[in-house]
Amino acid sequence: MKRIVAFVALALVFGTVDAKPVPKNIPTETTKSDIDLLQGEWKMIVQESGGVNLLDHFTLTIKGNDWYSRNTTVDKPPIKRMFTVDSTKSPKTIDLVFGQSVTKKGIYKLEGDVFTTCYGTIVNSDRPTGFKPKDKSEVLIVWKRNNK
């Protein structure tokens, strides 16, 4: 009898605890990171700086944190760079590393098969704050996933 009373008392105590639902946006081990989602082949569809549309003859291959860009109008191998992203910032940030002391700071957004970036065109310049280049010191690039 004492066990039943103790069990009922415990059930009442723990049953009245204010249990909060688990938020749905907490990443789990199976949630893909933006680095995972960026992997693969991309084709440049827009390149704009200072209100001027620039050449868009480039492809991009992302493997891990390696960024391979290639001008499709010349017969040369792709240029390899390293990159990092921080998807916890708003807007999300991306840094392209050209060497030990050369970094282009940018922002990005990933919407399905469209990857949009905006960078400072001057090495080690401030990070853009929006996706509309304010002048020739910033460049907007839009990539579309190449779904061969």
C-alpha cells in the first residue's frame, strides 16, 4: 500500500512539472550543414558590380571546404581557394581565402538550387551588409546548381 501511495505521489509531482516542447529548429546529427548543401557543381548566372552586369562565364565546384572556380572561355584549369561559412550569423557569412593574408569577406544565402554571394572586391575590405552592391567596391554573384 505504501508503494502505491508513493508511486501516486511521484506521478502527481512529476506530472505537474511544466514540460516545454522541444523546439523544432534545433539541429540534429542528421541535419545537413550549409557546407554539405553547397557541395557540387554550380554555374554563374549573375555577376554585378556598381550597377553593371559583368561576365558570367564561370563555373564553381565545391568539394569540402575547397572552392574551384573556372572561367569557361579559356582553356585553363580551375583556380582553387579555401572557404569558410558561418550560418549562425545574419546575414550568413562566407570568407574566401586566397593566401595566408588575403581574404575576401562576404555574405551569402542559399535558397534551394540558388547560391547568392556578395563580396568586397578590395582584398581584406569590410564585409558587405546586403545583397545589393553599393558601388564597384562590392560584387554580387548568383550561382545556380548544375543538375546535369
